[in-house]
Amino acid sequence: MTDPLHSDLLALAQEAARRAGTLLRDGRPADLAVAKTKSSPIDVVTEMDIAAEKLITDLIAGDRPDDGFLGEEGASSEGTSGIRWVVDPLDGTVNYLYGLPTWSVSIAAEQDGERVVAVVAAPMRGETYHAVRGTGAWATGAWEGERRLACRPAPPLDQALVSTGFNYVTEVRTHQAEVAHRLIPLLRDIRRGGSAAVDLCDVAAGRLDGYYERGLHPWDLAAGDLIAREAGARTGGRPGERPGHDLTIAATPGVFEPLQQHLEALGAWHD
């Protein structure tokens, strides 16, 4: 049985993600331009990232003024309720800037430091994924009603389809390319979608056998990690560590360990 508080948090996250997704999908200017850059000139923020985060935080704070926030575009407050919202208002900004469809709105709620609710909306897919800790992962889309998500049965590693992403700092992405070059002969193939949250949900939905990336921030992975785990995937970082900035891995259980071992041997977590 779902905790009533978690049900309320889920409903609020779903509404915030729906409104932000609609704003981003329908409000994208034809002349959309870069508003600022972050880690490098190719790590961009648009006016729509900023507007979507404000919409999400204003909506949630209006309903729950004592909660804390951690947002990619600057939202940061401790709060006093024990609940913190981790928000990526537009995961896949470069895709969005170029008019590519793989981008998402990612919202997670943490209770006393543990993720309990997650929502990822992918408006150009017409799909929204959600999870509450301990109750499974679900999605809505072109099909009727909610569909329970389950990761794929584990194939041998050489038949696994794995996704990854690349950092915006030149030296880091060069090393990541070298890792991918050495890893790809061991797999069926590698994909690069451009939204960590969508990749994690694709592992949950059985569309990928695995996903890994170096350099993710909490807002990139908070919601997708919970959704993947609730769909039966294993997630982690380097051996014995949780997913984080050094390395994030999500995979169907039989793929997770060999993929993690190869990434560790290849030094995927450092320059």
C-alpha cells in the first residue's frame, strides 16, 4: 500500500512535469537561442530551461512551501519538511535547441535523503514514466491506461544494447570516446540518446539492456534511477558505490555486473 504522503508527492510531481512539458513543447520559440553556458561553450542553457524550472518550483512551493529544492538551473533551498525536490526542468537541452525529440522533464522527491517518488515526462514521445519506492515503475503513452515497466531478460553481454552519453568538457569527452571505442566490440551496439533521464527510463521499459555515463549530477539521474530500479534493473557506480558523478550504470541484472567490470577495467570513471 502506497504511503498517502508519497501518493500526494507523486500527483504533484506529475502535474508539475505535465505543465512544464507542455510549456516546453508548445512554447518553444522558433528563434530559440542560447541564454548562457555552463561547463563549456557547448554546455548550454536556453531561456526555456529557466522558465520550466520556475514553473515547476513555483507550482510545488505553492502547495508545499516548507519543502527544499535542488534544481539544475539554480533552485536551491534546504526546506524544513524533510522533503527535497530534485529537478531537471529540461534534460537534453542540446537536443531541444536543435529540435530533436529526445528531451525530458525530470522530477524526483526525496524524503530524509532517500528517493521516494520519481516522474520523467518525455513530451515528444507522448510518454510519462513514474515510480513510487516499493510499488514498481509505470508509464503512460499511446496505449490505454498505465503500463507496468519491466527491464528486459538479460542477454549475454555481446548481445546487449547499451546507451551512454558524453560530457561537454573536451578532455573528458575524449576519454569517454576512447572507452566507448574499446567497449563497443564487446556489445551488440552502443546508442547515444542525449537525455540521461530518458536513457534510464528506456532501461526500465526494456528498450535498452544497459546504460552508463560519467559526469552526471543529482538532477540528471534522481528520477530515472528510481524508475529503473523499480522496474527491476540494477543501478550503481563503481563497484560498491551508488550511481553518481564518477559513474552511473543501470542495466538488467545479468548485464549489470559484467558491464560494470569492463567499465572499471577501462577506467571509465577518470581521465
